[in-house]
Amino acid sequence: MVLYDSATLGGSCSGSSSSSSSSKPPPLQQRQQTQQDIDGLLAGAGYRVRSSELRKVAQRLERLETAMVNSPADLSQLASDTIHYNPSDLASWVDSLLSEFTQPPTCPSEFIMDPETNQTVVSDAWTTAEPHMPQVHQNISYEQQSLNNQLTVVTAMEEDSGIRLVHMLMTCAECVQRGDFSLATSCLEDMQGLLTRVNTVCGIGKVAGHFIDALSRRIFQGIGGGTINGGSAYENEILYHHFYEACPYLKFAHFTANQAILEAFDGHDCVHVVDFNLMHGLQWPALIQALALRPGGPPLLRLTGIGPPSPDGRDSLREIGLRLAELARSVNVRFAFRGVAASRLEDVKPWMLQVNPKESVAVNSIMQLHRLLGSDLNRNSPIETVLSWIRSLNPKIMTVVEQEANHNQPGFLDRFTEALHYYSTMFDSLEACTVQPHKALAEIYIQREIANVVSCEGSARVERHEPLSKWRTRLSGAGFRPLHLGSNAYKQASMLLTLFSAEGYSVEENDGCLTLGWHSRPLIAASAWQAVSDGTADFPA
Amino acid sequence: MAGSNEVNLNESKRVVPLNTWVLISNFKLAYNLQRRPDGTFNRDLSEFLDRRVPANINPVDGVFSFDHVDGATGLLNRVYQPSSLNEAQWGMVDLEKPLSTTEIIPVIVFFHGGSFTHSSANSAIYDTFCRRLVSLCKAVVVSVNYRRSPEHRYPCAYDDGWAALKWVKSRTWLQSGKDSNVHVYLAGDSSGGNIAHHVAVRAAEADVEVLGNILLHPMFGGQKRTESEKRLDGKYFVTLHDRDWYWRAYLPEGEDRDHPACNPFGPRGRSLEGLKFPKSLVVVAGLDLIQDWQLAYVEGLKKSGQEVKLLFLEKATIGFYFLPNNNHFYCLMEEIKNFVNPNC
């Protein structure tokens, strides 16, 4: 979820802005200055253009229009074949369209023929017929805005008891934040009572029940996680699989990441994918098949799958690897698999991945990075450690999919409120699924997330979701630059949704990233990144 | 297209500020890429390019918003309200109490423009516009995400508008005043203005009270070519060619522009005489090529004995209200404010 201010009033620039999210100072003084120069009014319309560049963008728009008028055939090709990227960055979007034209347009933009005198005159046409409004407040200061504004999205529900339940949940959460556990407990009792009068089969009743449970857990069992985090890896995998089947979020994640990885691997013969959470390897058959079909033939594909160790002596990672190898063999893709068992991502060391200097590496993280955000005050935070060794691998691409939510705020009530709205929307979307047992087990999967967000703290709280805007700041600060997902990925994601999902899901483009959400609320965000080379990388580019 | 392209580009540059020119030219360009000559529409590209913003329950500059989706139809309405003076109430939607029991708070049902084809209630330009409406006019705004053409032709947009109006009228939490009524106005720009008119007719026929209509350069037309269309074709961002395309995409197949949806007071239109139709504020931009149709609409209302005020902004182009960087914008907001708060 992009903070309202930085997405719309100022454009979500990569680079530093929000002072609250990153402990590092802004990397480049220059970037900060140019941010102040963004046209605030266009930002409110969703476009990021520097005031100093307005004239240039206008000229390019003019040239483009002239070119389009002069060659309609090119226009229709532009319309159908061109892949568009990041429309918020108007200057680059216009430039990319201009570069598609076969002939550079020759219309001079600074000079026009005055039709009456036939003399060339300097075009200085940006005058208004009426006096300008004063330009005060048109350029927004980010720091100011991001400190004040915080985004929470809600879809209203109207059943009376539903509303009352929400109010009571908020009151209870507020008591918990204040430490007034006796009042919180009596709130809980009231809510349990109200639940009996509310339809708990769907809607607010259902999700409220899970939040009431999570609050109980917190109040009575403490914040250590207990049984919620104690579920076995095997159980987690089952639930994950049903979540995968019941709704399109994971399919979207896999599909979008694979598309980006495929493009990044174009022209490379030795490729290595590092998957931060293998699970059943659901993401990889599609990539293997796509690589098998690519023009020029498939590369040698290595896959390193990271996953938790199996307690019962089975090597489940290896079993998945064998199945994928079987598939690869059947489509003639040379394939090698390696499993890396680790209970926590921060325990993985780069040497375990055995990356070869000659291969192109893709790092794939589906909802894993947020788990590294819990900080141990004694040492480097895990996220910094991991991002740093990812960089040292010099990956061709890093695909990141994360929940688009602000569930890592320090204040409990804020987190609670945000989670209530987020998971209400997610449950709403799940209503569209009618297939059992996928739906029921998917709900348990989500319920565990809720319980973790609400009832855990410290190292037990691993579901520390943060919105795109924060990830952009964090990843840019760690030396990554965005690779934009384009209109082709968008179109294919839309098609996927039409084929496999109910009405109501929507894909949106967000400043080079794609989000999938329910109606107007984005719930999951996919982005792609590349390490900025600064000469100190361990492997050559 | 009338006039050479270069001359036309320079004309439009003279009358709007630079950032406005960039914004509207960008739309023009993007829309050209989306419309196909065979009448089909590249919806994927359109959705990809459209800049969207989510609702925000936390107030920003005194306004908060939230979405409501109708479970049965999937129709989305985005509600914008002024934030409570009591900070403790921020971040929550109170759906149990009316807006006020003493004063009257106007509720403006807003239909965004886009020639029936483009944009959504959550498009950034319209989200921003609705927020400004709330701030400057002291109203609640409900923005309707109606179904668009060519996938959904006439009368879908009107059906959705009517459904939204009924929804708004039946919300107890939108009531205000001592009479505990929802004080509704209909508003829209371009195609939204057209929708507002037709929904108001339906409302009048069903005896559902609408207090006023605000039509911002509403989209009307007709078979014949008017003087303003010929004179201004292509000069200020809009061409007759694209207008024709949008009508062909919206009207039932085989129909022409004298269809009453397009030309309500034309040869196939009807008089509204005797109908309890709301008062209207019709805003016409002097550089809009379809102004003759809008002026004919005003005449049609007058001939039907209906109350109408014309706000003619001589030097305004279409879309002048997207950015608050010109006097037309502030003039418009003042007029709307007075229109919906007649006792202030």
C-alpha cells in the first residue's frame, strides 16, 4: 500500500523520503533535492514530473503527436505491440514511445511559423489567459507529508451487529495497547456474546471471530507465539497449498515473478534460481516449461530451494527436487537441484548456495523478506544481512512479492486496525471460492497470519508486512534499483485472473510494480530488482 | 481534422498552464492508443495506464474516504467525507449515526467523466477532484464506479447511476437536518454529466427527490454538425472524430447520435415539461467543441419550464477543473458551493 502522500502527491520516488522507515541516512543528496522539484499538482493526478522538466516533456508530447498524425500505421503498432512501463514517470514513458517511431520526427518544437506573417517566432506559448494562481504549496515537501499521513484502507460494512463488533474490537485492542487487561477481558466476553448473534459463516462475523481469538491468545497466553507458531512445516505446506488453490494471490505471485525471471534470463545459457521458500515447488514447473519453449533452446537451469528442515528424517526438499528434475527431463531442460535446509532465512550463508561466477542468478522471494524485519538489537538486523549477501551474488534479478499492508507499525492499535481491514478484504475475496476443502484450509492459513500479527511480539512475530513504499525505500537504500514490470506482464496477469478467478479481483500498475487486490484494495504486490553495481560486487556483472 | 496539427497544438498551449497542458495532452495521447479504429477498445492497456489511488480512512487535508462494494452487483461507490473535528474518531467509519441532526449536509452523487469509456471512481484525477469538492463545498461526495463502454453500452451507466442514487437515498448514515433526509445532488463531468441528467429524469419519474444537478461540460451531441464543432474541431485537445467514436461505443449498435441518450432535446427527445426535475447548474467551457449541444441542452431545460443556471467560462478548455491552477477552477467551486448550500 503506498502512503497516500508519496504515491499521489509526490510520486513514489525510489530513494530516501520517509524518515521513519529506514535508519540509514539518504544515500544521495542530489536525489533529495530533485524530489522537492516534483510538480505537486501533477502528482495529485498520479504523475511524477519534475517542474524543471515540464517544458521538455511538453515538447516531446508534441513531437509524438505530430509523429503519430504523420504515420497512422506506426500508431496502430504502437498501440498493440509496444510494451509500456511505469506510466507514472511521464517523461520516460513519452520518451520510450518516441523511440519506437522509425523515423525521428522533424517538427521543430521551439519555433513555429506564425500563420499570419509567415515568420518564425519563438514559441513561448505557456501563458494563461488569466493571471496565474500563486505557486505556493504546489511543490510538496515529502518529509512533511510522510510524517503526517498514514494510509489505512477500509471497505465499509453495514450490518448493525457487524458495526458494533468492529467498534468493540477496536476498544478491546485499545485496552490491550494501554495494558488494561481486565477491561480488555470484559470486552472479549461481550464480543463472544455478540458473535453468537452474528452470522459467522461469512463477512465481518467470520473475520471478527479470528480477531477475537487472536486477542484472547494475546491476553491469556502472552506474546510468545505458542501453538500458533508451533505448527509443523508439513502442516504449513498443506495449508499453503490450499491457499494457493483457493484464491489467485500466490498464482499471481508465481506467474508475475516467473515472467520477470524469464525476461531477465533471455540470452543466458547458465541460469540459477534461488528460491527463498520452496514449499512444494509450485512456482517452478511453469518456468521450466517456459524455458523449454524459449527460442534458441533452454539454458542449463539450476534451482536452489531453501526450506525448513524436516523433523522426521525425510528430506522433503530433495523429494521436491526430484519431482522437478523429472519434469525438466521430460521437456529436455538440463536441470540440477540443490536443497538448503534452514529454519530461518538469516541462517543461510551465501556459500551454501554455491553460486558459480559464470551463471546468471535470480533470487526469488515470495513473502519471505518481511520475516526478517524483526530486529535483534545486539547485532545487524537480519534484513540488512540478507540483502547484503543477496547483493554480493550480483543477481540478474531479484523478484519480491509481499503482502501490501502496514502490519509492522510499532503501535499495537495501528497494527490491529490495519490488519482488521486488510484481512476483512481478503476474507471477502475468499468468499468467491466455493471449492472445499481448499476454502476452509485457506482460511486457516490466513487465520494463522492474523494470530501472528495480533498476538505475537518480538522474534515470535514474523508476519511483519510492510507496504510497497517502504520496500522501495529499503531496497533502494540497500543498493538495489527497480526493474519495471510492464504492460505485457499486466495483460497476462489480467488474463490469468479472467481464466482462473471470480470477478472482483483487480490487477493494478503501481509505479513499475504490479499489485493484485480485491476490488479497489491492493492486497499483494510484486516487484523486481537488480543490484546496483558499484564495483565492489563479488561477481562480475 | 480542422486546422494543421502544429497550429492546433500551439493554440491549446496558449490558454492553459504548462502542467495542465502536459496532463491533458498525455490523456489525449494515451486515449489515442487505446481506441481502435474498428470500434473495439484496448481495455488492458487502458487499465494499465490509468493512475489509481486507494481509499484512505485516515483524513488527509481534512477529508477521508472509504469504498463500499455491493455484494450482489460488484458496483463500487467511494464515499468522501469531511473528517470529524474530534481526532479520536479518525480512522473509523461511523455507520450508525446520521451526518447531522441539526444542519443540512449535502450529499453529492458524482459520476466521473471519460466519455463513458475511460477512468474509474478510483482514478487519481477523480479521487483528487472529489476530495477538493468535499473541502471546498462542505459536502459529502459519493463517487460511482459505473460500468463503461464499449463492454457495457447504454443503458448500463444509467442503470448503475440509478442504483447508486437509490443506495445513497437509503443510507441512514447519510441523512442530515431536522427532517432526517438524505439531501442529494447529482453531479458529473463530461459523460458523468450526461449520466446525471438521465438519472435525474428517472428519479423525477419515480418521485425520488434530487435537490439539484451539476453538469460540468456534459457530454451531449447530435447527428448534425454544429458551428462550435466545426470551428473548434481538434483545436483544444478534442476532435469530432474521437467524439464520434465514443458515441458509437456507448449507444446501441446501429443507432445514430440523435438517440435521446445523446440528444435529449433533439428530434427524438422529449420535453420535461411538468416533471418535477431538479434545478440545474450547467457549466460550459468556451473552448469545448460541443458547447453548442450543451447550450441547446440549457435551452431545452428552459423550454420545459425547468430551473437552470448557465455558467459559461469563455476561456476554459475541457478538464480545467483537474488542477486548481486557474481562476475557472475556483469560480466553479464557489458556484457549486453556493448551489448545494443555498442557505449559506
